[in-house]
Amino acid sequence: QESSVFATPPCRFVRRGGADGGMDTYAARANTIFCTFCTVLGTTAVLSHLSTFLPMDQFDVRTSGNVQLNMVHDLIPNSHLNSDQSFLSFHLSHNLSKEFHWNMNQLFLYLVVTYNDTASNMRNEVTVYDKIIRSPEAARFKQRNLMNEYPLRDQFRELRDQKVRLHVRYRTMPIVGLMHEKEVAAVDFQMPDQYFRDGTQETREQAMKKEKKKAKEKGLEDWQMR
């Protein structure tokens, strides 16, 4: 009996999604799409950050600012916190519009009071005012008689007769990349050597209470009325 040298291979059927079709499942496709999306997004973000270092005119940032003390309105002891406390007013102007380009999200501007070599601390820094700048138009600013939003406080009651410096600083907050802190202006002045109060802060507090009451009547937060 002779056997045929030509044998027909057995037929084999594999269902989609089975052991031999794992690369063709919906989960595998979704994973491939997601990984590709993350790779493209990360690469684009890195390139966007690196593009800000190109030698172009818009990255030659030249900012300007000025701050002048108007007056110190009070210097009082805060018995609740056992500290010295002061409110002051100042004139502020700045032009930070050159900081904005396609990779800049916003700027965070703040005013800091610094003074050194007190009996308790080698260095003291107190933030008294801040704001967020979201556009080139808002980066151009000039206003007189601004009041500090947060009181100038010294935790050891060593604020009297101190030589202090008021700094205007801002921090860049890009869409992607590193944040940088910069300073555009500063002014020196000396705190009074005696406690006093001129009544300006009481007037301000009364105005803020009226503002909060009016906002409550309209069902708004007080900051929405400003």
C-alpha cells in the first residue's frame, strides 16, 4: 500500500480576540492610542518650552516697575497674636507685558517687606500684597494709594524703628517649563518708633463690612463684588 507524499494540512480556525488575536482587541487598540497621545503631548510640551530660548525679540524680556511709599497709617500691638502690626499705602506701577508669549500662562506679582538683624531673626520677609496677572493688558498697571492686603506683622514685636525695604517681585508661571522669580522695583523707608493709629484702617474695615453685607444680600461672595 502506497501512501501519498502530499498531505493536506489540517484546518484551524481562531476566533477574534482569542489567544492568537490578542493584538487586535479593543483594549490593545485603546492602549496604543493612549500611549501615542502621551508621547506626542510630552514631545510637544518639551519643544514648546525649548522654543522660549530661541534668540527672538519676543524673548528679550525687558520689564519695568516702580513703587513708592505713600504713608504708614498705623503701627499697633496685636494683643491676640502678641505681635506688632502695621498698615501702609503705596503707589505702584509696572509694565510686565513683554513676559507674555505662547508658552506663558500667567504671572504672580507680590510685594514683600524685608528687614534684617532683629534681636530674634537674622532675616524677616512679610508678603503684604499680591495679585495674578493673566494678560498683557493687565500687566500694564499704574495706581496710587494702594493699601496692603495683608498686615505687616512682626511676631516678636520688633517692628518699631526698623529700616525696611519694600520689594516688587513676580514669578513667571509658564504652561510648560520652569518658574522664575524676578524683582522689578524696591524702596527703603523707616518704620515709626512709637505706636500710633490714624483711623484709616477702621474706615477700611467698615467699608469691607458694608461690601460683604451687600454681597450677601445679592447672594454673591464678597470678592465677586470687587
